[in-house]
Amino acid sequence: MSHGIWDNTGILPSQGPGQFICTCNVFLQSCDILAQGNFLSFFWHQYGAAPSASHCPGLSQPLGSRFCISPARVQKNLHRPLHSAHLSGTTWMSEILDLILNDGDLKKASRGAIFERVPFLEYAVPDMPTGTEILDTMKTRRLIKSHLHVELVPQSFWEKNCKVIYVARNPKDVLVSYYHFYQMAIVHPDPGTFDEFLQGFMEGTLAFGSWSRHVKGWWNIREQKNVLFLFFEDMLEDSKRAIKKVAEFIGKDLPNDVLEKIQQHTTFKAMKENKMSNYSTIPSSVMNHGISPFMRKGICGDWKNHLTVAQNEIFDAYLKKELSGIDLTFRFQD
């Protein structure tokens, strides 16, 4: 999961209102511990090791982390506007939001890599600045990516009228994308076979925990006035419509030519070829694009090239159980 934050006041939320929290589909749960009060500890998956058997109270989320960001620093940054979504359109939405906030100015969108323009709140890997360190250098209009479950967002965050954009993607394509990402983002342990990975996904034992718990948590609050819940597949179907909806949600009235410029700049092909958005500037010790490109296909339905008939039947049974009693449905092909 991921969240992005935009602070349009230049002040901390504790000092005044006026920020946004954008959270696109936050599927990879990277914060596993809820400490006392509103403080959060964020733990990243242990470098080069399998997840531990520990679980955080009340969340049943597997821990497996070595890199911890201080709860106080997380609390400080959490009240600012957020944006996030891992393997469900996070980078896509990050680029869209950055362009919307800059009125489609492509030069401003080239001022740095996407992970610099939209810092990942929980990011902490060797030899790179942490997400909070990058955030500390930003003064105004901050967009922040994060992987928070809704249960872990402090009450004070909501009290500041932050806006949330959540992007959900069909879980079969999330599974496939996550498997390839797990291999190329080599801070993760060996994902094993695809069948083993599928089992881990359904059991919620992969890094960041349960996909179903995450998406259901945000779906259940989708009617709140400051929450915009979007689907990756709807964005694929009509990206210009989605861009306009996001712009209106955050109070930006953009002319048609600017909307079209943003649409053209954020096509999959354009972003895959853009080193400022394709993560090719990340050290190979963190992401090995020789194993798999970060931006791989960006389509709906690639799962059909990976799941066997038997695996698909097992996964369908898992989804039927996990999504029972909730009016949340997904499109699994174009």
C-alpha cells in the first residue's frame, strides 16, 4: 500500500490544517507495529532473510523487518498529505499527482526521480536516504507514498482533514506483479517458486502482510468525504477521466489541454522510457532491472500467463472467502 501527502500550507499538521493524504492501493503492508498512542513504528522486511514469525497485536500481520524509522519521525510526517499504492498503480498515480499539482509542467516533473518527488514514507534501505530524511528537506506541497493499513493511521491525521486517494487493482495481477517485483527488488528474500509465492500471498506471510485486510479496510471507509477510492482497471480504461477526477478531488481546475498533456506524459510507454519515473536510477543493489524491469507490462489480465488452471481455482476460492460479505468486486481482464 502506499500513501502520498501534499502539504499546501508549508506547515506541519500539528500546527494547522490544509493537507492531503493520497493513498493509492496500499497492498504491500510495510508498517507492522502499532506502538502506544498515535505513534507508529515502520519496519521493512529483513535484508536477505525470511520473515520472522512475530505478529503485531490486533493486526495479525507478519513482521520481517530490520530497518526501523523512529515513531516520532513517522508521526511528524504522517499528518501531511499522503499518496501510495504498491504494484497497483502507485508510481502511475504519483506521476499524475505531481503533474496535476504543477499544472502539467513537464520541466518540474523532471526535477528529480519519482521517489525523490514523492518520497516513500517507510523507505529505509542501505546507502540511500530514508523516506523521512527526504521529507525533512521538503517545505511545501509534499506528496508522500506509504504502505499503511487504515488501522494504523493516527486519529489526529483524520482530524487535519487530509485527503486520501486509494487505488485498488485486481489481486491476480497484483500477485503476478508482486512476484516479479519481489525478484528484482533484491532487498527481499528469494520468493521461491510461483506456487510457493501464491501460497504466501493468500496466507499473508509475505513481506507487508495481508492484501485482503488492507484493501477491505480502505474500501470500508470509501464514503468518507476526504477519501477517493479508484480502481487501476478504470484508470486503464480512461486515464483522462481518472486524471480529471483526481484533479477535481484535490481542488485543481485544469483546462482540457493540460489534462491531455498529463495523460500523454503518464502513458505506460512514456513512463517506462522516462528515467525520472521508471526507477532506473535506483542502485542495482536495491533494484536489479536485469532480472525484471520495474515497469513491466502495466496491463490488465497478465495473470492468465502465469496462473495454472489449478492455481486459479485455488485463488478464486481464496477471494470468495476473503471478499464475502463485502460489495467489492474487481475486473480481471480488459
